[in-house]
Amino acid sequence: MRAAALAGWRILSAGGAALDAVEAAVRVLEDDPGFNAGRGSVLNRDGMVELDASIMEGDRLQCGAVAAVPRVANPITLARRILDAGRHILLVGEGALAFARSAGIAECDPAALVTDRQRRRHAERAARRSTIGGTVGAVALDRSGTIAAATSTGGTAGKAPGRVGDSALIGCGTYAESSVGGVSCTGDGEAIIRVVLGHRTLAYLKDAGDPEYAAKVAVDLLVEEGRGQGGLILLDWRGRTGYAYSTPLMPVAIMSPALGEPRTPF
Ligand code: ASP
């Protein structure tokens, strides 16, 4: 997480764009097999990896997303290319792979995304219900005042093939509006979708003007009305941060000009 925060920070401190910073941070986490994103993702019911990711910049509400994508090591970059192309927002499955090819993003061997740890967990989990955890996300504010947010996940372990969670859905797992803030969510995707958590969080932030408070109220909404567990990271237009979670653990790293190096509250 320190490496991810620094990857984003290097871009921001050189005057780069928030969108590039969140993509870079999420790529580091996708490449780390310890997280449920990119390589190391959880396996679906059939023992395959299918990835969801989304990215958004909050000035012009530009966004890109992919869902149920196999064979791509960095789905956040694929989502970014869709954003840059500007025509569509969400591409899924084989269509997303065809776009990847046209955008020069190489397909990887599906086995390269599967780690021994997840294969073992899949075998142990076979009879149990879906479980959550390990999704990655980033939000950033750059010097020109643009906010961007990004989220990437393998989804829920043991999910049905073709299942799409909140992380691929703008307004649910990811949202950014530069005049308000940016948010990335994790947790029970179905519950997050039910309450449109990302968008609702920014509505709370707009009303209350306090990211810590807005994060807490949004997680209460997820638990009470969404009937699920999860958490989120939040950044407002002034660069103030907030995060909250109802799960046992949600590691966070924060970096700002005031902090000499990334701070993790854990
Ligand atoms: N929200 C993700 C999903 O439902 C899972 C997670 O955050 O752990 O796909």
C-alpha cells in the first residue's frame, strides 16, 4: 500500500493528473498478489478469475469501466483506455477483450492470474457462500483541483460466472465530482449497488461538508439499508480525507503535502 500511495504521489507531486495517479496506484495493487485485484484475485464458482474495474475523473464526469474480464492483468488500465476513447463507459467480457486488443493491451494467460493461495482457498471454500475482501481503490486530488477515483477487484469469491459487482459500476463502487469529492468502495457488491453507495456518499459529503462524517453515515446506509458489509475511502475538494468500514479490517494509506511520507492508520 505504501508503494501504491507513492506511485500516485510521484505523479501528483510532479504536477501530474489525478486520473494518472489513481491508475498508477491501483496498478501497483493489482500487480501485488496479496490483493483481490489483477493477479491474486479470488476465483469464481468455476475456478476462473473474472475482473471488474472502474475509473472516473470529476471535472467532466468522464468514466470508463470493465466487468467480468478474464485474461487482463491490469483491468484498471483497460477501464482508463475506455475513458480515454470517450465513446462508451462499460465494456464486458469478450467485448472488453476485443477493445483491449485494439487498444494494444496484451492478454495474459488466465493461469497467470491464479495464485496457489486462491486455488487452495477455492478448494476449501467450494461449499460455502461468497465472501468479500481484498478489493483495491484509490482517490486523488491534483494541483489543478481535479479529483479522480478508481476501483479494481476480482469480485466475491465463489461468485457465479458473469456476475458483475459494484466495482465496475460508476456511482456504486466508484464516483468523483471535482467540486465535491471522490470515493472508492469495497464490500458486498450487491448491497453497495442496492444503495448506489458511491453517489450517495458524495451527496452526504455535499450536505455535511465533512468527509469523516460522510464516510461513517454512508457505511451505516450500506449496513442498514443495503443489508451488507463494507467500507470506503473518501477525499473532498479541499483534500481532506475520510474513511469508514463495517468489516473487521480495511487498510488505508494516505499521502498529502503535509505528510512527509505515506501514513497508514494501522
Ligand atoms: N465489492 C466487491 C464486489 O462485490 C468485492 C469487495 O470489495 O471485496 O465485487
